[in-house]
Amino acid sequence: MTSALPERARRGGLHRAKRRESLIALLFLVPALAFLAIFVAYPLANAGMLSFFKWDGFSPREWVGIDNFVRLAADGVFWSSLRNNVLIAVAAIVFQVGLGMVIAYWLVRVIPRFKRAAMFLYVIPVVISEICIGLLWQFVYNPYFGLLNGFLRVIGLGDLAKGWLGDKTLAMPAVLVVMNLTYLGLYILLFVAAFQDVDESVYEAASLDGAGHFRTFFGISAPMIASNVQATVLLAVVTSFKTFSLVFVMTRGGPSNATDVISTYLFKTGFGNFEAGYASAIGIAQLLITVIVGVFVLTATRPRRPKTIKEVAR
């Protein structure tokens, strides 16, 4: 009986210590939770409510129910903007994630002596403001004194000079080039870090088995960083569906909405046409689409890590 009392007291002390730690952790979380509530949850809830109203930002709100969403379903500009977002996401997966992974493997496994210099060059576009990058590429694509058309004329290909951002068929590809070159360095850095964490013994086993770089990349490196690939694909897709700055600075969504994405269309609708209610409906649709696509990406890219090194090298 007497021996049970100290044991009970010890357990009581442990419970009090755990409650104290939980309280301290909660206190540290309060600022972050307050920030999310004020700047994320409240604006989302307000936008959700506003999407059921017709409002120009000044006059009294007029309840319209689901009319904004019915209008959205028949809005051709919205669907073309969504199509551009999907195109940007596909290009990001192929060129930023795919090409970034190949370049990162090359830097880590093939030419490691140039890794530091290459990473420094690749990180430069990442740290420069998107607005500055957009303005610089506007100058590059300028049809009269731009660097691209000037270069084509110098090498005797002046017939290929175009008004790149003023042509409906060329504007979106031109924007995609800028986006992929801008963000490629970020994914190279992420994959370099991932490849460096792979156990060297795995590569040694593959080398003894006679595996070349092609087989090593697809049979060892890529499967061993499957969780990193999933995270980067998700990052690329989510970023693509909320892209705004580069497109808006370079083209304002033109010509004739050819380069509009959902974010630029939302901005022009809300702040250009003063249709705050309809713009809120566009924003809610963008949120739902991004969540659905994100869940699909997480499901489709669920990593299947091999159980043993022998299975990886096989």
C-alpha cells in the first residue's frame, strides 16, 4: 500500500508535466493560429459569403444566390484561363520538376566539381523579384528593340522576328519559357539536396552490378527520393494554379485573354470591372480546383519505396 503511493505520485507528476508542456506548446502556437485566423480564414469566409452577392465595392450588396457560379460555369474566359493554368502546371512538371531532377543528378553524380558554381547560377532567378524578371523579359521580347528579335536579325534570321507577346499564338509559349527558366533553379536546388542524402552504399552496390547512369537514375536515385518527387510535383502544381505576377507584368492577360490565368482574370474582374461578388466566386472556384488537383497529385504520386537495396539495384 505504501509503495503504491510514490508510484501514484510519480504518475501524477508526469501528467502535470505533460499538461504544462502542452500548454506551453499551445501558447507558442497562438500567434500563428491568430495570424491564420485573421489573414487566411476570415478573408476566405468573407469571400465565400461575398460570392453569393452582386457588389461593385461601393453600392449596397444585392443577394443573387448561386447566379455568380452559374455565370462562371458558362464563362468562356474563365475556362480558357483554367486551361492556361493546366498548361502551366503540365509544363512545370515536365520542365521544372523533370528536367530539374535530371540536372540535379548530373551535378551530384557526374560533374560534382561544378556543382557549387552551377547552383549559384541557378539560384539567381529564384531570388530576383518576379516583377523585375517580367520587366526584363518584356524588354527581351520587345518587337522593335528587343534582344531576341535583335539577335535573330544579327544572325540573318530576321524573318523569324515576331511580336512575341502581342501574338495570340505565341504569347502563351513565350510566357511559359520565362516561367520555366525562372523556377527551374529552385527545383534543381531541392533535388540536389535530396540526391545528396541518398546512402552512398546504394550507388556502390549498383556500380558493382555494372549499372550505368541511365539505370542508376531510373532504378535507384528516382525511387529513393520518391517522397521528395511527390512534394516537388505538388509544389509545382499548386504554384502553377496560383501564378499571377509574371503573367500580369508581361501581358496583363492579353492579347485578347490569350494568356489570362485564373488569378489575372480574378484581378481584372474585381478591380477592373468592379465586380467584387463575381470575382469572389472565381476565387472560391480557384481554391476548390487547387484543392482537388492537389489531392489528385498526392494520390497519383504516392511513393512506393523498395524494401531492400537489392530490389532497388535489380
